[in-house]
Amino acid sequence: MPKKIVLALSVLAFVATSVTAIMSSADAAGDGKNLQVLSKDLTKKEIRALMKEVGKAVGKSCDECHDLEDFSKDGDMKKKAREMFKLTNSINSRLKKDGFKKRVKCVTCHAGDAVPKK
Ligand code: HEC
Ligand code: HEC
């Protein structure tokens, strides 16, 4: 293999390893200090499990919504997602109030896509 390609590959491998390392230390990075919609009673483990599910539902990886060095920081995509959490809660309170047992989740509309299909 040409040297340049080998170098590029090892850089990629390094980046991948660092990202994995950051993800597994996500507990250390985010302790739920900036939760504005989700319950503050969530444990770090519960936040992570929920985030994994949310990411899958809307086809986004952690870094598309977060600064991986500080998960509590807000960027535009994270703010948009927070509005979506509010929307989801409000639909669910309405369903509950009207006596329906059904609840919606991110996946109900997104079905794995960043923007729901029209
Ligand atoms: C679609 C956007 C989105 C994706 C993808 C996402 N998150 Fe989040 N995350 C949010 C939002 C929005 C909040 C804040 C919720 C609130 O305000 O109650 C949050 C909060 C958090 C927090 C709490 C931060 C703090 O200290 O306040 C952690 C930790 C976190 N996410 C980790 C992750 C991890 C790990 C992944 C990938 C598995 C991930 N998130 C994927 C949108 C996202
Ligand atoms: C009732 C349907 C519905 C539900 C439930 C829903 N969304 Fe959305 N979402 C949409 C629609 C429609 C759009 C595109 C229009 C817009 O941006 O408002 C969108 C857009 C988004 C975007 C912007 C995507 C981009 O790349 O620009 C994010 C992020 C997002 N939703 C996250 C979430 C999360 C996280 C949840 C669950 C907490 C959620 N959504 C629940 C309908 C929904």
C-alpha cells in the first residue's frame, strides 16, 4: 500500500478510537446539568440509553447534536431537538388528557430519518 494511504488509514483509525473513547467516557462528560425538558432524576446511564434510542430514531449520531467534549453545551441542532422533545411531550399530554393510551416517540414521525418523509 502507498505510504500516504497507510498514513491516512492510521489517522482514521486513531480518530475512530478517540471518538469511541470519548463516547465511553460520555458519563464523565455529561452529567445532566443542562437538562431543560428531560427529567433531572435521570441517571447518567438512563440519559445515555435514552440518547442512543433518540439518535437511532432520528438517524443522527451524538456529534450531530453535541459537542463531544461537553454534552451540556447547546448548539443549533441540539436546540432544535429540544423543541422536538417539547413537541413530543405536548402531544403525549394531549393524548393522555383525551384518554388515549397511545404515546408518540421520536421514531413515530422520524422512523430513522433526520427529517420525516413527506
Ligand atoms: C437529535 C439530537 C441528539 C442526539 C442525536 C443526541 N442527543 Fe444527547 N441531548 C440532546 C438534547 C436536546 C439534550 C438536552 C435535553 C434537555 O434539555 O432536557 C441532550 C442531552 C444529553 C446529555 C446531558 C447533558 C447535560 O449535562 O445536560 C448527555 C450526556 C447526552 N445528551 C449524551 C448523548 C449521547 C452519548 C448521544 C449519542 C448516543 C446523544 N446524546 C445523542 C439531543 C441529542
Ligand atoms: C409529530 C411528529 C414528530 C415527532 C414526534 C418528532 N419530530 Fe422531529 N421533526 C418533525 C418534522 C416534521 C421535522 C421537519 C420539520 C421541522 O424541522 O420542523 C422534524 C425535524 C427534526 C429535527 C431537525 C432535523 C434536521 O436535520 O434539520 C430534529 C433534530 C428532530 N426533528 C428531532 C426530534 C427528536 C429528538 C424527537 C423526539 C424527542 C422528534 N424529533 C420527534 C416531526 C416530528
